[in-house]
Amino acid sequence: MSITLVAYPMAFLINPEDAKSEKLRVASDESVMDKVVATKNLKKIRVLTNITYDELPRLMNFLGCPQQSISIPYILPTGLKVQWVTRGKYVVANLTGNVDSESLQVFGEQFFVELDKIAQRNVRMIESSEFFYYQYDTTYRELPEIYSALKKEGATEIFSTADDEVVANLKGQSVKYFKEEGLKNYTLELEQKVTILNIGVSGAVQGTNISYGLTNLKIQTNIKPEELRGYLKKANYLFYAEDCQTPLKNSNATLNWVLKNGYYTAEFSGANNAAITKEAEIIFRKLNIAAGRDLRLINDEFTAVYTYTTNYTDKGTLLNTLMEHGAEEIQENGDEVSCKLFGMEMIYYKKDGSNGYTLDVTQVSDKCVCEDLITDLNDEYGLNIQEMTYNKIKERLEQENMRLESETVMDDNSIVLTIEI
């Protein structure tokens, strides 16, 4: 008997020492749920999002769908229907349409790819995961039928609710059977949670399984305390003295003014890389006109601190990655690592309670070059983690007397290991 392991460059964002505790699963086990699902008729996909109710009309308008009541489904040219439902301050997408099951999934993915591009973030990211709920028509009409089928499939934690719903755990996946109003047959809903392993990719990168690393931008200014309010008023911005904050007009990014050594520093923050950069450019263009000088110059130099979140967890791999890229003046102070790379000063550090590193970059003369560098570092870090984890797995196989039948490096740099057990 053999099992197959597939190792992706970005998949092992854990400490390599933890790899020996990972469980080995037979690949055929993972396909059981797919066989069960394949016999059902997919009719709806429910997708959780981080889109707020207020920004929804703008996003849909960019897609060529004019604003309408949230209770009315949007019908796209592909035939896909999107019904938005509020969930707290966010909205949930219900995807349906007069299309087959495969087309529903394909058109749904295309729809969210476009939303990601417009919003400049992964709109499905909920605390580093994506949540999908697939709903299928079934022939079941009575609870005993469902109980019998679930037990036959090896489900556990089966129980019913006061609303005649049946929930269970099947091969590690949450399932629920429920009756929609007016229907005689039960609907099956399967939860799929996809964990997204973000290691600090930049806003220039597009895709569905990414989030953008830039979370803060600090710009030192030569603005004195008595000048700020007046310049903001001339530029048609407000200033809330109690919070030292200025409301921004083009996004949900936040701007706080921090007084240090007699001058203000503008601190922009938010979850949207493009929004932070855009807001900074807009407000300083207007403030510079109001002041008649470049407010960002300190001793004739422009100083900004770009802060990125990463999922780098292993200090040794981080140091190795920096050295491979030619970093200079590398210094360590506890968990903090600093260096110079291509003229930029970089400081990696861990915030209280965080397992992943945060990166501050200064002396950035070209932001595109900075983001390209970060992308290169991300790729190299992922490959280094992959190699270390791969070696740990091979060590563990030897300890457990398992024989490696074959190993293949694929075009996408994934490694396929076939192991005899």
C-alpha cells in the first residue's frame, strides 16, 4: 500500500520542528467526500465576505451592475445570480442561476476574481480563511433516512435541532440537512473552509487566495502643532482634536496624526494596500498646495515607513532568506531582525501575542521595487520552508521504517512524494 504527499512551496508556514507532529493521511480518504457530493445536485453556493454593506454598491457598480435594493438579486451576463444578505456589518453572497453545477462554480469564481481586483484585496478573507457553503438538492424527506445515510458514510456527532435540521461531522467536514420553506425534500449544506497562508504578498499581485501585506504607512512631516488644523481646513479636510484623526474621503483607511519632537507624523492604516497609498498621495498633494511647501521633507529628505504583515514564523529561515538575497548589516536583537537591502532599511519584529513577523521598510525610493523585492523574499522563504519541512518528513519516514517509492518536482515547484507503508 502506498500514500502520496504533495508539498507546495507556500504550504509549510509552520516551524519545521512541528512537521514531525503532522499526521500522514492516506490520499484515498480525502476523496470520500467528493464521491458523496458528486451524487448531489448543486443549487446554491453561499460565500462569506469582508465586504461592508456601505461599500457594496460601489463595487457592484464597477462591475456594470447599477445600485439596487439589497433584497433584489443581481443577474450577471453569464446567467449567475448574486443575492446579497447582510450579516452584521458585512454581506454574504448567495450564488445561484440557471446554469449547471460546474458553470455555477466557474462563474462564481470569475465573479469574485473581478471583485478582488476592484476592491484590491481578497474579499473572501475572514481571519486568514475563506468560508464556502455548498447547498445540494436531495431526495431525503424524513429524518430517519438522513440518520441512516450519515451513519453508513461514517459520520460522527450527528444530532438534530428544534428546527428539524440535522447536523454532523463527516470526514472532518461540517454538514447540515435542512428544509427550505415550501419544499418537501431536505437540502444538504456542506461547509468548506479554506485556510489562506499569506506570507506578505504585495498589492501588485492579483489572485484569489492572497491578502495584501501593507497595513500601515507612516510619513514624517515638518508640520508644527499650530499649523496642522489650518492646512487641513484649506485642503477641505476635518481634524478631530480629541483623537488627532482626519476622516478620509475615498476609502475606509484611517489617518492619525502623531506629535513627536515638535512635528506631526501622518500614520495611515487599513486593510487595503492600494487605498492607503492612494489616500496618502491625495491628501499630501492638497496639503502641500495649501502650505506652499512639501510637508514631507525632513532635512531635505522624504521619510516614510511602510509596514507589512507576514506569516514568517521561523527566525532561522528568515535570516537564511535575507542572506541569500545579499542583505547587508544583518543584526539580531531577540526576535527582531534588521538589515539593509538594495538601499532600503528593513526591520522584522513580532508584536505582542503574534507568532508571525511584521516588517517595517524605510528609505524606499521606488515603491514598485520595494514590492517586487518583498515578493521575491516571500517566494524564497516559502521554498526554504518547503525544503526544511521536506527533510523533516524524510527523517520521520526513516524513523517509522517507511520506504520512499518516488519523488517528483512538478512545474509549480510542488513536490510529490509516494511512500510505501
